[in-house]
Amino acid sequence: MASIVEMPWSTARDRMPLRGARVIIVDDCVLYREYLAAVIAGNGAIVPSVAWNLSSLTAAIEEAVPCVVLLNMATRGNATLLRQALNLNPHVRVIALGLSEEDEQAIVACAEAGVAGYHMRTESLEDLLALIGRVVAGESTCSPKVSAILLRRLSALASQERTDAKSLDLTAREAQILRMLELGQSNREIAAELCIAIHTVKNHVHSLLNKLGVSTRAQAAALSRTTGCPTGEPRP
């Protein structure tokens, strides 16, 4: 009789999709993390380390040097654990487990924190094994519904940036000079083209940098190109 660990994924196990992968499972439910560790080891991975709180996660990452951390988002202190995993080792890739596709706030928060993938409540064990394999290979992946949620978030942020750019209250001259900065023109070239003194150009550039919240001309030009800063109505 096959063991309970082998039956549901015997085909996947034959393929050993996780051969050599280093995994840490973070979950404060002993039964769940031990069961999942057995499954992952049975699919070719190095026997996973386990953690359930901040201190055990820190120790596991320092000892195991994992490439993937599986974090059950039902675990107490999950946000802190997620930050700690990424702070301890910038090369660690985190998969968030157990989120609902209806929980848009949590999905966006995980993306902003830097997770590499999501395994949702509606997905299977076979889906998880395939996901781990893709993340180990360097991919970042999520379901179509999660992708749609994240795209909406990006669209909202872009819209907010455009609104912020239009509220910068640039003068007509500042908007003009900002467009010239985009073209890579020097202060001397700007002064000659506008028939104004170089020190006047410097004053305008200084004012622009302050309003845009950047420290260099290159940053100002890049921000203008990506947000369309001069497209708002400049004041005279």
C-alpha cells in the first residue's frame, strides 16, 4: 500500500521536478509544515528547513541558505516574516501561500514587499510543486486574476503620478527649460537659445529640481519623460 505522502503526486515525484532545490517552509502549524516538507523532499528537493516565527526563520536562513521560502500568509506576523526573509538574504525568493484572490490588499502588499510568486487557496499541490520549480528557475509568476489585480494597482499608481506631476505648478519658463533638459542641453546652450543669463538658467534648474524632488538634471529629465511633467498647464 502506498504511503499517504506518495499517492497524490506519484507522477510528479517520478520526474523529480525540484531536484537539488533548497526550500524553507514558514508556517506556525506543525502538521502543515511537516507534511509539506515531506512532499517537497519527495520531489527531489534537499530536505526543507522549517520555521514558525522570527527567530526560527532567521536561524533557518542563516543555516540553510535557501533559494525559496514558502510563507503561509496565515502565519502570525506574516508581514514581518516576509520582510525579514528578504532582508536577511536579497537572493531569497519568497512564495506567498494561502491568499484568497478576493484579498486584493494582501496581494498588492506582497507584491510591493517583493514576493516572487503566489499559491492561492484555490490551487492544488501539483500547482505548488510546478510553481516552486519555476521560481527556482528564476521566474516570477502568478495567476491571471492576480496579474489583473497587480496591473490595476500599477495603473492607479501611474495615474497618481500624472496627477502629482500636473500639480507641480511649474512656471512657463520652468516647463520650457525642463523640456530642454530632456534633450540633454547644457546651461550654456539653454541660456543662448532663450537669450537669458546662465545664472538665471541655474536658478530655474535649481527651482525645478526642488519641485520635482530630485537632485540631478538627469533625474529631472527621466522623471519628465516617464510622467509627462511639462504636459500640465504651467502658470505664467
